[in-house]
Amino acid sequence: MFLAVFLILFLSLVLYLLFVPIALFIDTTTNQYFVEIQGLVKVSLESHKEEILRIKLKVFFFTFYFNPLKSKHFKKEKVTIKIKPKKKRKSANISNFFKLLRSFKVKQFWLNIDTGNYVLNAQLYPLVAFLNYYKEGCLNINFQDKNELVLEVENRPIRIIKSFINI
């Protein structure tokens, strides 16, 4: 009985980890940048007065802060280097990369750009209007020195696995 309950819990945990959404969110208007495995982990970049930048890691109910720009002093130890024969690396196929890229779903995309050059902005304006006609109006050209991006991308581990084993 105990073994059956344990197996059911283990299988439900594995299924949850396969189907849980992994989200990347970038919003330059509100300065929100994070990667989240929903319900488990959230890693976000935050601005800070003293350290300029810090990483906030939220695991379940616990919150940790890290400083990536703060130098850490480690004692250097003497390391003996063993020479190993080099193994041949498999080259990454471009087709595998594109299969992996296609497994991502763009949930939200909005781009508002200004190149700083009025002539180039005017030349890009018809192109952006053409792209908005086919892609639901997510691009903007402005002449007000505003550059903004809102991007939300989602994937699931099962889709990543499927892209590699071609199910």
C-alpha cells in the first residue's frame, strides 16, 4: 500500500515537472525581468540603490538575494593539471536549434522603437505598418525617443523533449 502511494506521488511529480510552464518575461517599461517555473521557482533581476543590480531567487516561500557584481574572494589552491585526451564534440545542428526554437510560444510581444534618426524612422514606418497588418499590431515606430519592449515567452519541458526526439 505504501509503495503504491509512493509510486503515484512520484509519477504525479514527474508529470507535473514535464507539463509545468516555464516563462520568460521582459518588460522594459516597468523594469521587470524574470524567468519563472510556475509554482516552484522565480528568478528576477532587480535594480538596487547600493549594488546597482541584484538577483532575487524565490523558491516556494523562501526568498534569496544575490549580487552578481560583487566580487568574491576565494583562496587559491594549487591545482595539478591532468592532460586528458580530447573528445570529439558533436556539432550542434542548425535544424535541432530551429526545432527547439519552434517549441517556444510567444504569449505577448510589443515593441515600440525610435532609432533617433527621423529619416530611418520614416523609412521603417511602412514596413512596420505592413508587419502589423499580418501580426496583430505589435510593432510601433515613434518619434519621441522611446524604446520599449514587452516580451513573454513560454515553454514546457515536454515540448523541449519532443523537439529533440521527434515524437
